[in-house]
Amino acid sequence: MATFIKALDLQGFKSFGKPVRIEFKPGINVIVGPNGAGKSNIVDAFCFVIGKIKKKELRTERFQDLIFNGGKGGKPAKFAKVTLILDNSERIFPVEDDEVRISRRVDQLGRVVYRINGKRVTRSEVVSLLARSNIFPEGYNIVLQGEVDELATMDSIRRRELIDSIAGISIYEEKKEKALRELEKVEEKIKEATIVLEEKGKYLNELKEDKERAEDYLKLVDRARRLEAQIVLKELNSLAREREENLNRLRKIEKLIGKIHERKEKIEEKMRKIGEMLDKLNGKIVEMQEEKERVEAKVIGLRLKVKEEELLLQNLEGELSRNAGRRENLIQNINGFEEKLKGLRERKKELISEMEKLKSEILEVEKELPTASEQKLWQLFERFYEEKNKLQMIKEFEERRVRVERERNLLSEVSSELMAINAELSAKEKEVGKLSQIKEYLIRELTILRAKQTPRAVEEILKVREEIPGIVGRIYELIKIKPGYERAIHALLRGKEQIVIVRDVNVAEKCIEFLVKNKIGFAAFLPMDRIKGIYREEKVDGWAMRYVEFDENFRDVVYWFLGKCIISEDPKMTDGKYRIATLDGKVFERSRVIKGGFQESLEIADLEKKLIEISESLQRISTEVNDLLRRKEEKLYLKAQLEAELNQVSLPTIQIREDVSQLEKSVEELRSKIENLSTTISRVKLRKILKLRRKEEKLRGELAAINAEAKVIVRNLKNMSSLLRNLNCEERKIKEREKNARENLKGLLKEIEEDEKRLKSYGGKIEIIEKRRDMLVEKLSKLKQLAISLDSRIQSLGEMREEAVQRSKRIEEEIQEKQREFLSFGVEVSESTLSMDEMRKELENLRRAINSFGYVNLKALEVYKRAEEEYLEIKEKVEKIREEKESVLRLINELEEKKRSAFLDTLKKVEENVKKIFSIFSQDGEVKFIIENPENPFLGGLEILARFPGKKTQGLLSLSGGERTIVALSLLFAIQEIQPTPIYILDEIDAMLDKMNSRRLVEILKTLSTKAQLIVVTHNDEVISNANFLYGVSMQENGESKVISLKLPS
């Protein structure tokens, strides 16, 4: 089955207020229910959604009445909407979905909206889509209530028109109507053309006499024209012979020119090859020059490294020299300490010997003290000196402690300063390394830029300043530009920056001789003696000389370059007296020319400025490094001194716990006791004892001092030995660095030597190539001279050729003029055998004869010809129109025949189908069609006669209601077999059938349901009992229809 209705959705349509979905299946779908329940409203909904527009068929007076009115006490709907859901699984419709949803909606204002699968469309689009499955709004697959009886009772004309519509007669009628309208137009054209043709015939006869006289006149004119053409032809032939002779001469000249050109081409080929060789040689020279410049740049870089290594060696030698001085001082100090230690040891021996003697004397004196008081006094003296020594040691200890603390703090400060100096030195060394790399890069870039910008001749001249005294240099070497004015000054000097300034004319001549002799190139020189005294103060704002600094000795030179220049942002501030430069580098010349663009000289100046800044930074940092090294050396020496002093003033290891005030008190008590006892002891003995004790004390103190000093000297000797070892180690490292530096220097010098040899080699090779190039240049010059002489010969021949060409042009112009004159005659003639005089005499006679005609209406020929052409054209047109009429008549006859044939064929098929279906209802009955006008069926109607068993043959109006229904149903189903459709909607077609005929109708419906889906509205029990699906419709109390469905058993 191509398609079928899957469901019908109703919302607000007639008696269906709420949304209702009725699902249908293939087969016989029967809708039942009491009258007024809303069964036919379902059929109306189908008719509404497929596009029926006749309100009568939808059983309404206006579309708004299709909207649910609210029933009993309900709220009216705002719109009515019906959605038809068709199966599209076989893709009968051009939609990619398995379902096609067609909806139609009408609102209270009567506005209608159609949609297909949600997309808004027009009615014609819906009708076109359904037509793909033979579903039409006015098709016979939809039979509404009462239409069966209407079909049975319609008159014969309408019945015949029904067959017409099935047979497609309307198509033939339209074509015939169109042909008849065309026939009317054709007959009107024939009528008009015939009138014009008769008028043209009369006019043609009137023109005939004038035409014949004009023809006689034109014959004489034609003879004269032909004779004139023959005269011109003879002149043309004469000119052609002259042209041929001139062309032969021109060919000879061209041939000679061709030969010279061939020779010249060979010379030019040689010149081209020489040029290619020169290009290659120049390329080699350029390559070698570039390589030479690269090597020169490398040599400059190597020389810079040599200077750096030499500077490093100087620094290392300075360090070695300083270390040697320090080592010498340390050795002298060590020797001095050793001498001093030796003296102390000898003095110590002497003191020990003296003390031994003194002890012996003391013992002798002590033996002389027999009394207890003397012994006690002696003990008090010993205790007194012992306590006094302790007190003295504590005081010395305190003094030493303060001194040690002070020197220790100073040593800590010195150590911190040394650490800071070392850190600063490390940072400076890194900075030096970084700046050295930048300097090397800048030198390399500057060398490349100078090599690019500076002509070789200028470069070579600047190299021989020592050999040719008096070469001052270029302008940039004499001036210093003030910040902010670099671009303006560089723009003003552009084009003059390569001028070499020399002392006088003699120096300039020597420089030029040097360039000529060495074949280096070309350079410009400015002798200072030629511009002496030209300077004068220009009283103008922005004078360029105010923005540069220079030596007064070169004032005239700077004036020559910048004296007539100003720097300003206003190019109109002068009247052309000065050159003006803006700060961004544009130059307004006195000639009103404006110059500007990228300045390589400014880039070089920027690099030179950066290089100067870097060099100054390196010099400044080098000075700072030397200062730091000096300070480091001073701090190291101070540190060594402080460490020596600290070792010298080291505290003794004796532990003295008594308090100073207690010791002083003890000393005073002992002194008092000694004074008390002294009175009892002999003054002589006492003085002797005291003298010996003081002497002993003195010796002991001197011995202690010697021991302490000796210990300090030993410690100092150890420290100085350690410093000496460190100094020797440092010196070894410096010597190792010096050795590496000398090796690097040696390698650099060797590399420079090799590169300089390469430079000399390049110079020699370049000289050889330049000599070869000069030879080729000389050869090329000779070939150019030869080419010039050939050009001169070609020019001479060219002039001769031009003369011949001009003559050819002149002859050609005369020939063209004669040809135009000949062509103007418009005749074809051959050259006459008569002489020119004979032809001219005959031409004179013809002209007299022509003049004798007087006035001749020559237009008569043209008018007659045009009138004749128009007459023939109209005549031909009339014939064509008549042929067109015949063609239209044939078409009309053919259409009538086709229409009749189509009608009769369709009528025959319908009649056969009717008989077949009628036989189902009445096996012994018969039915037949009667054409009222067999000659022309379209002028009459169609009668249907039927005979039922036991009855006579009668017309439809004479039959009973049931019999009419059987015949009408037979006709209806017969039509449907000719125009089959997948869906049939039948509304109470069985109303007039009895039980038996209802069964027969069911058999027909079953057969039809195998090919199509049937939706039948009925009250007939036979139909209901044979339904596949049953749908019950009932009316609710609120005035709304309700639908329930039921699938019946097979």
C-alpha cells in the first residue's frame, strides 16, 4: 500500500472541543454512532485538512463556523485545527520522514494556515503533495452524505460531463479553444493582407514606365563607368609595376641590413659572453672583497682580543710585581723577626745567668737574717712582691683585653670590607665580560656597515694617512653632534659623508695619483686651502652649525658642509636660501625637492656612539677594578698587620681570680707590715735586701717580657710563613694565568698573521682578476666601437630603406587611391587593349549621350524594386497565413478526433466496470450507457438504463431508491477503478441498501480494502460486522463528541 492515514488529530473542530486523536489502520475502518453524534464531522475534518474550499461540502456557511462553539455552557475555542498524519515509509511523498503531517488551522477572523511537518505552506503546495498519491480535494475517492443519490439523479448532460472529466476532455477543450482563437486571428490577418496586396499591385503598374527609361539611362552610365574603371585599371597596373621595382630595391637593402645585423648579432653575442665573463669576474671580485672584508673584520676582532689579552697580561704582571713587593716585605720582616728572636734568646741566656747569681746573693743575705722578725719581714717582702706582681699582671691583662677587642673589631670590619670588595670585583668582572662581548659585536657590525657604505677608494685613502701626510678625514671625524639633532645633521650631510677632507690641493692630487696608480676607484676631495675664509655667521634661527661641536681650526670646513643649512619643523620659514632639515630626517632642498628615508649613516653613527659609550664604560670599570684591587691589597696588608698584632697581644693563660681592689688592699696591708717590721731590722740589710729583690724582680720582668715577645715573634713568623706560602700559591696561579694568556696571545697573533697572509693573497688574486677584467673591458670596448660603426652603416642603409619605404608608401597610397576609385565604380573589368587616348575619346562620346537624356527619375528603379519586393513579400505572407489557417484547422480536427476517441475509450472502460460491479449486486440484471448524440457525443448527454431481474429496462429516475443506489455505487466504484487512490472516505453510501445488497457492498469493500484504506461512516449492520476497526462516536452532555476505537477479530 503506497500510503494510508495513520491518525487524524482534531482540536476545536466542530463538535470536537478538546484535542482528539483518531488512529486509523489499513483495511476497513468503520465509524458508527447515533445521528448528531459527530460522525460526519470526522469526514468534514478530512475534507477540511486536504484543502476543500466549498463551504457547502464542509456543511457550513463560513469557515469560522467550523470552530467549536463551546457546547452547553463551555468556552468557545479560539481556533479549529485538524492534522492529518499519513504513512511515508515507502517515500511516496518527497519528505525524508516516515510520516507526513498535514495541518490546517482557521481562527475566529477566518484566517487559514496550512503546514506540512510544521513548515508553513500554501494550499496549492498541500494539494500538489497529495496529488502524488492521487488524493484530490474534489476526487471521487471522497463520497459525502447524499452524493450517491445525487450521482443517480443527475441529468444526462452532467453525467456526460462526469465522463468528460474522467477522460480529461477539458485538456482537449482548452487546446481547441486556443486553436479557435488563433484561427480568428489568422483569418483577420488574411483579410488585411489581401487588401494591402491589391493596393501594391496597382502602384507597381504605375511605376513601370519610369523604371524602363531609368534602366536605358543606367546602361549608358554603366558603360561609361566601366570605361572609366578600365582607365583606372590601366593606371593601377602601371603603378603596380613601379611598386614592384621599388620593392626589389627595398629587398636588396633589407638583405644587406640583415647581413650587417647578423654580423652585429655575432659581435653582440661576443659582447654578451664577455659581459657574462665580466659579471663572473666582478662576482668573484665582490666575493673576494666580501671575504676580504669578513677577514678584515675578523682581524679587527682578533686585534681587539689581542689588546684584551695584553691588558690582562699587564694586569697579571702588575699583580706579580705587587706580589713580589709583598713577598720581599714578608721576607724582610721574617728575617728581622728571626734576628730579633736570636737576640732575645741570647739575652734570655744572659738574664738566666744573672738571675742565678742574684739568687746566690739573696741566699747569702738570707743567711745573714737570723732573727724571727727578719725572717718574717723577708716573707712579707716575698708576699708583697708576689701580690704586687699579680696586681700588675691583672692591670696589663685589662689593658690587653681592651686592645684586643678593639683590634678584633677592626679585623672583622676589614674582613667584611674584603668580602664586599671581592663580591664587587666578581660583579665587575662579569660586567666587563658582558660589555666586551657587546663591544666585539658592535665592532663587527660597524666594520660590516662601514664596508658596505664606505667606497673602497675612500677606505684605501684613509688607510694611507701616514704615507700621504695632510689627509684630515671625513666630516664625521671633525664634528660632534649635539644630542637630539643626529637625524637632522645626518640627513643634511647625506651624499657628502664620503668626501675626504685634505690639507691642500697638492695632497688631493697625490691621493688621486694613488687611486689611479692602484686602479682602486673614484673619490671626492675637499682641499682646505680652497675654502679658507668662507665662514660667516648666519643670523637665522635653527642654524645647523649651532648643533655641532668642532675644532675652530676646521670652522671653514664645517661651514662648507652645514653653513647654508638650518634645522626646523617649518619648511616654509625661508625663501629657498637655505636647505632645511627636520628632526625626523626629512630634507627640503633649495630647489623645492624633498628628500627622506632610511639613513645608514645614522645607523653607523648610532653604533659608533654605542661603541664609544661601551668603551668608556669598559675604561671606567677597568679604573674601578684597579681601584678595587688597590683597596683589596691595602686591606689584605692591614688584615695581616692586625692578625700579627693580635697574636702579639694574646692574653696569658694564667688564671687570676682575685679581685683588683682586694689585691690592692692586700698590697697596702703588706706594705704597712713591712714598714712596721722595718724599724726592727738594720737599714743596711734592708736596703741590700730590697735592692737585690728589685733587681731580681726587674730581671724576672725582663725575662717574662722576653718570653712573651719571643712567643709573639714565633707566632708572627708562623703567620708570615703562611702568608708567604699563600703568596707563592697565588703567584703560581697568576703565572699559570699569565702563561695561558701568553699562549692565547701567541695563538691570536698567529691567527692574525695567517689572516693577514690571506688578506695579501686575496689582494693578489683580486689584482690578477682585475687585470683579466681590464683586458676583457678593453676587448669589450673595441667590440662596442665595431658595433657602433655597424650601427652607423645600418643607420645609413636604414635611411635608404626609409626612403624606399616612403616611396612604397607613396606608390601604395596612389594605388589605394586608384583602387578606391576603381572599387567606387563597383564593376569587374579586364584591362582594355585600347590605348589610353582611345578610351578617353570613347568616354567623351558616352558622356554626351548620357547628357542628352535630360532629367531621369532614377529613384523609380529603387521605388519599383522596393514596391515589387513589398508586393512579393505580402503575397508570400498571405500564402503563409493561409497555410497557417490550414494548419490550425487540421489541429482542431485532430483535437476533436482525439477528444472523441478519449471520451469513447473512457466511456467504454467505465461501462465495462459498471457492468462488472453491477453484476455483483444483480447477477441476472443488466446496465447500459446510451449516448444521446452518437454523431457528436459532446452535443448531447449520457443516459444510463438498468434492468433488474423480473423487471423491464428503465432510466435511473424510474428506478426505486435502492436500485438507483446500486447503479450509482456501480458507477462510483467503476470510476474509482479507473482513477484508483490509496484512501477512500465513504459517508453513509449504503443508506438505501437492503440487507442482501449490503452484503454485496461489503464484498466489494473487502476487495477494495486489499488495495486501499477505507474509512466508512455507516449505520449498516452488515458493514459494521465486517469492519476491521470500529470507531464509536457519541455526543456528550456538554455538547462535545467523544470517539472510542475497537479492533474487531478477523
